[in-house]
Amino acid sequence: MGSDYDIVNIIQLNNGERKYGLLLKRDSVAENPHWEFVPFDRLKSYFSSKNRELIEQVPISMIKYVDRVHV
């Protein structure tokens, strides 16, 4: 991934909400299956600190689809 964050993931949730950022990994064998996701506004902080508190866990059951865009 480049320093300009040229790849962004869009998560479309079942309720119509969209989230923009970077998907890190999918954990489908956990008790509560989820994607680990860093919102776009937290990317710089996450890459400089690797602070796990900046990561959201988005339950797979709430996700309608995931798309990748180049910006």
C-alpha cells in the first residue's frame, strides 16, 4: 500500500450505512465472525502507531458487500 492510501475498501452494511477505510483481515472462525477494519480517518495514526484500539471489528453478519476502489 502506498503512502497516499491509494486503495480504499468500502463496506456496505445491511442497514445501508457505508464505511470507508482498510480491511486488515477476516476472522471467520472466531466466536463472533468479523472483519478487522481501520476507518479512513484513522489510517495515518494506525500506520504510525500500530495501535490496535484504532481497529473496528465489523461483524460479518452486518456486511452486505465489500468493494475495493483506487483513489
